[in-house]
Amino acid sequence: MPGKPAPIKKSPAKKVADKAPEPAPEPEPAPPEAAPAAAAPAEAPAEAAPPAEAAPPAEAEAAPAPPAEDTPAAEGSAPVPTSAPLHVSVEDVNDSSVTIEWKSPETIGDSGLDGYTIEYCKDGTTDWVVANEALTPANRFCIKNLAAGDLLHVRVVAVNPGGRSEAGVLSEPVPIREIAERPKIRMPRILRSRYVRQVGEQVNLVIPFLGKPKPVVSWLKDGQPLDTKKVNIRNSDNDSIIFIRTAQREDSGVYEMAVKVDSFEDKAAVTLQIVELPGSPASVKLVDAWGFNAALEWTPPKDNGNTEVTGYTVQKADRKTEEWFTVLEHYHRLSATVSDLIMGNSYSFRVFAENQVGMSEKSAVTKGVATIQKTGIVYKPPQYLEHDFSEAPKFTTPLNNRAATVGYTTKLLCSVRGSPTPKIEWLKNQMVIGDDPKFRQISNQGICSLEIRKPCSFDGGTYTCRAKNAQGEATVSCKLEVKQVILPDAEKSK
């Protein structure tokens, strides 16, 4: 086995040599010297190996002549090997093969890239075996016919006219065995975005995963190992639990979980943000006071509570009462004008910061006081014209003609308005009715009534109601007929 890798490793170099020395026939003096070298193998086969090793220097001496027609030589520079292939990793593995993938070299150069050579060796040995007979142009290769249970180191070499590059080596040896189930983290939807908790709350995150055989679980915080004194990690066959009994601000960060089965690995990250109330604004000052207004400015708090400041609350207090009243809430700017202040009073102002947790416990208070001056302000009451409400009497409801029966009390009604309140008089047949007890006169809220108690046939006639005030007078009249009840003869005899 040790003798086989050497000739196979030279196979890419032979191809390079075949391409370069094609124009070599120019030097004709060389053949007489080369003839003994060709005859030597026939006479002494045992000494053939040393001349074979000496042949490359002869080729190397002949190589400088042909580049006269080659582009790199014309430019005065020889081909340069590429840089090493990048990110060599295992794509798949089973009990008889392993599939490797990688990325192209960072630097290829003008001479281009002929392909890649994939080599492997067993762990504990230095016998590298070339897996591909011919160069492969792809960035993926499957090494077949391997023995189950072996632990292999794998490397990839890029080849171009300048020769072999440095090797891109697989970070860890890969065991040749069947993977029943590749590791896979099943991140809950709620944890795919930022996970926010308040200071003092409990954090208990359960993250399930898949993989057979049982994956190896590891955690990092911000790229560093976790402090198990502050954060508890509990792993089972199918999930991992991260537990913090009392969360603090310093527990915020990016927690990265990795599950690994042999060379297969899956990673996922959880961003944990522990927040609390913000501090008060750094400062607040009274910029100006004019009329009934005061202008304020303030600066954001130095401590935002580990989350964005969402707004501010502005309050005012009269120096006489010292009671605080909110004038602006959820205000987003860093300056504000407070209006509708009372003339002659002095005011102090304070500002609170707000975030998603709530309003800051402390506030920033203005050092200066805004005094609303009285000078230069003259109050002029509005002028109102007096309205004349005087009105001559006017009947809104007239008297209606009525018929009454002898011995049955009846009533006459009408309504009147006027300003000032008119004086009411009742007349019968154009004669003023005085204080005759037979009649009862009532006037209330413009309603006028005349009650005739047990009228007789002589009480019939024309009744008039007259209303007088300083603006004039008005009258309204009706006729009253008093009828006698006529009884039948049979009732009279009784």
C-alpha cells in the first residue's frame, strides 16, 4: 500500500507535464545525451528508477524554451497554483460510501482550474489514497467502496497548470456507518423571532430535535460557552430545555443550540431579550414662556430598559397647589409646547419615559418655573343690547258661545299674553262684573276663567273679557244661553 499513493499522486502532475512540454522538440543537441538514458533501462532494469527520477529535471530544463509562444511566458510569469478549496464538509454518509462537498478556491488566477483531486486516509495512518482517477470539475464527490467502521480523514486539492494547491481538509474524521436519522432542530414558531421577558420573570424554553443515534447537544451564548450557574440546560433524547429561574438584564443575548451526530450537525439560534422599565429622561429644560404657553425640551434616558423607548408623558403642576396633571401622553418627540395655562399662575413641568414595559418610575423635572404674566392683558367684556320685551295684550284663545242649563254651574275660558302682565276684567252686556258672589273670576299664567254658579234664565247674555296694560288693550266676547228644563205632564203630576 505505501508504494501505490506515490505513482497515483503524480498522475495530475504528468498531465501538467504533457501540456507544457509539447513545443520541446526545438532543442536538437539534447538527443545524443538522452540516448544513453534510453538505453540504460534495457541493459540494467534495476537501475531504471534513478533515471526516471532524473527525467523531470531534464523536462524542467527544457520547459523554459517553449513558453516563447505561451501567454504566461510572454507576460514574463509562470503559472501559479490556486488557493485551497474552502468549506470542505460531509453531505452524506452510509456504511460503504461518503459524499464530500466544498466551495471553489478564493483565488484561481489567470491560468484557470483543471479540476480537483480527492484524497483520504484512515485515522492513525499517513497513507493518503486518491479517490478519483481523473480530475473532477464538480464541487461534490462520492467516495465509494469503503469499509464499514473505518474512521477517515478527507482532503481536497485543486489542480491547475501551476500544480497542486494547498489541501482543503475536512475538520473532523468521518466514521463510515449508516446514519438512521440526521440531526434536525424543530424550533417552535414563538422562538423564531425575538423572545422577550421582563426582569425577574422565569424563562423556560423547550426546543425539540430529531436524530438517531442520539445527537450530542451543545449550547453557546454570544459565541461563548454557557455559564451553568446562571442558566440550567436539561437534555433528553428528543428535546433540550433552557431554564432561568429569575431573568436578569445580563441574560439577554443570542443562544445558539447545536445537535450533532458524527459529522452531521444542525444549528439554531434563540434571541432572548430581558427588559425592564426605562430610566428617566437625562434632562428637561424650560425653553420659553409666552402668553398662555410654555415650550419644553428634553433628552432621551441613558437607560432604555434594554428595549426601545416608545414615548414620553409630560405633566404640569401649579406652584400654588403642587398637584400634577398629565398634559401629554405617549408623546414621541423630544420637545413640546404646553398651552392653556392660567394667567397669573406659575408652573413646573416633569417628563417620564415609556417603553413596552411601562412608564419610568422617576421623572426629570424642570429647574425653571413658567410664570404667566398679567401685564399687557386687558379684559373687555362684550357689549349686549337690551331687548324690549314689551307687548300689547293679545288673546291667543278666544271665548266660545255656550249653552247652559238652569241650576247647573258653567265656566267660560280664554287665554291672553302681554308684557307687562295685563289686567283682566269681565263684562256682562257691556257692564263690568264687580264682586258679585254669583261669579268667580280667576287669572293665572295667562289663563282667564269666569265661573257662573247655578245660573238662571236671567244670567244669559253677552260676556266679554278685557285685558289692559301700558301697551294697549284687547277684548274677546261670547254669548251664553241659559235654558229651562221642561218636564213632561206625568212627572209634574207626581
